[in-house]
Amino acid sequence: MFVVGAGISGLAAAVQAQRRGARVVLHEAAPHAGGRCRSYFDSKLGVTVDNGNHLLLSGNESAMAYLRAIGAADTLTGPAQADYPFFDVASGDAWTVRMSPGRLPRWIFDADARVPGTQPADYLSFLPLFWAKPGRTVEEAARGKDRVWSLLVRPLLRTMLNADPSEASAALAASLLRETVAAGGQACRPLVAKSGLSHSFVEPALRLLQYGGAEIRLGSRVAGIGVSGTDSKERVSSLAFEGGAEPIALAPGDGVVLAVPPDAARRLVPDLSAPDETRAIVTLHFAVDVPRGTAAAPPMTCLVNGMADWIFVADGRLSVTLADAGRRLATPHEELARAVWRETAQALRLPAGPTPPWQVVAEEHATFAAVPAQEGLRAATRTRWPNLTLAGDWTATGLPATIEGAIRSGHKAADTLLNPSMER
């Protein structure tokens, strides 16, 4: 099996195929694997950073299965319970939402576990979100616009969807909520890669693939897909590469998983339906040592009513996420760093100045736009050719652009090729 693209969806497809006995050849255009889910050494800060902050939930079944398969299940860290610290930049208030373990949401009946100043009945107005219909935005589907909305629902869904609830797809939000909140607190424990994304998701997968005999070809960009045959017998027959590399002819039993971003997939597959609108994410890394596990500096904090959305505390650095950050891309980085540091210092009770050494990572096209119009453009796993499948968080996973969606798509793409019933 040929896997084109070594982002998380491609790695998941390759690992799944190898586990099922297929011989894997993995091609990646970049000189490194991992796509948006990787780590690198930042010479300015003198520390290893992730190219973006990624939060997983304990109920992300595909992601957890992938980590177990590559021997990295112990590389995530997080609280033993579903605790979410919040800080309101506008008021200076801090609190922690503590979800109860079981499916029954007992936490909303505990004043110390729910949003301050709210009552249990306030949460009932958001039940329609769990069964939202396609075509509606989160804001249209939510009945209440009270403190629960402004201090819990809106900030969390904004970061999980990377789109403001005023335009974000309610159907995607519903899928997230059903798989996590509806499953109870044990499915909602927040988890992060304790030693970096590459250490958790990329390096163990590459080692496993190499030990299993897979060929891994980095810096190998697929420039074209050849097709032969007629009508129902038409199949992908070759892969062409940039840089003068010899094309590869596919044997009759070979299949291809195309696990590349939507713009690259559209170039390679004629008439492919794929999202064509994106949303930005900006991450700021600050080189500063903050003791973790204290009341002042929990491992992660959700910010409301500010510029930033999440603060993550790691060894030797703080990383701050700005979701749906298109309007911040034109802001000079020094100005952005000063403003975000002020919020971060306020939230973690650190000195406001001077601003510690910083680095800005701005990804203009970080995710597909999780809005109703784009949801209808997401491609299915199968294509018109029985030996070509698609993978990527932008495909029709039912989830927004998340690690869980990417891994789920990779598993499905590999399984579809290896299932004998795929023949049409």
C-alpha cells in the first residue's frame, strides 16, 4: 500500500495497514513527518516547541487506539478528572469546572463545580445543541445566551471548532458533544503530549513502521496520479513525482491512501469536492519556567473575554493559543506578544513585565472552516477508483479539524482499501 502524506492521518493509515499485514510505502513532500502535529527546536527560545497546541480528550477513542498501537499511550498527561480551569480577563475572576465521572451530569448541581453565578436550570437551554440539524450555526441552535453561554459553552466550542459560534457548524458541535460531554467526565479529561507532539504521535509511529519494513520517503512530493482502464475497471495505476524521480507503476493489488491537505488533494484528483475556506491559528511560545500543578499555574487554562483562548504550561515555556485568529495575522508580532503576555501574566499571577523571550507561530490555513457551507464540501473516504481512498481531518469524519478526526480518517482509509468488499 502506498500512503501519500505523513501527517497524522497518513501515519495512522500507514500504521493501520502495516498492522493488518500490508507492505507500506510512505511518501511525504516535506523533509519531516507530522504535518501540523509535530515538534521542533526553536533556536530563538532555546527549547523544543510544538508548532501548535493540540488538546485531546480521554474519550478520543481513535487517537487512544493509535497511541496504544505505536507504544506511546503513556506519553500523554492530564488531570485524573475532567477539570477545566478558567480565567476571565475582563473581570479577573478564576474558577474551575469539574465534571463528574459518570454520564449523569451531577456537576451542574454542585455550586463549586459549575460556572460561578449559574444555576442547574441554566444548562438545560443547551441540550438542543446535542441534536443540532445540519445547516445551522452553533449560535442559532443554542437557546440560552447567559453566563453559561459566555463563560463556558462559547469559549470551549470556539477553540474546539476553531470558528466563532456565530458561524460555526452546529452539527459538528453536536458530534463533539455527543462523543465527549454526553459520555460523561471520564471521556472529557483533557490530555496533552507531555514531551511534545513528535514524541507522542510521530517518532514512535516512524519507528514502528521502519521496524515493520515500511519504506519512508521524506522529501518525495507526488505530482500526479495516473489512471488506466475503462468504466468500472478504471483504477489508479501510477504515481508521478516532482524533481525528476521515476514514476511508480502500481501492481494490480496495490492501493493508495491520499492523506494530503485539501488544496493538494484537489490538484491531484480531478473534480474532487473539498473545503476551500480555512481558519487561522496563532500560537505564542514564551521561554519562562513556571511551576506546574499549583493553583496559580495549572497545566492548562481557558481564557475568556480576552485575545487568547488557552494557556498551556510546559517545562521551560508557556504556550498560548489564539483560535480563529485571522484578524490577528496582520498584527506586528512584538505588539501581539506584549498584549498576550499581559493576559497570560494576569491569569497565572506572574509579573507583567518585562515580556520574556517569545516566538510567534502563525498558521493562516491551520484548519478548514468548520462552517455549514464547508461541511457539505468534505469528501468521502472512497473515490471513483476502488484502489484510491482519502484521509485527512478535512474529509467527512463528522468532526471538526482535530487529531481524533485525522486519525479516524486514516484508519478508515486503510481499512477500506484492505477490505475485500471494496471491489465495486
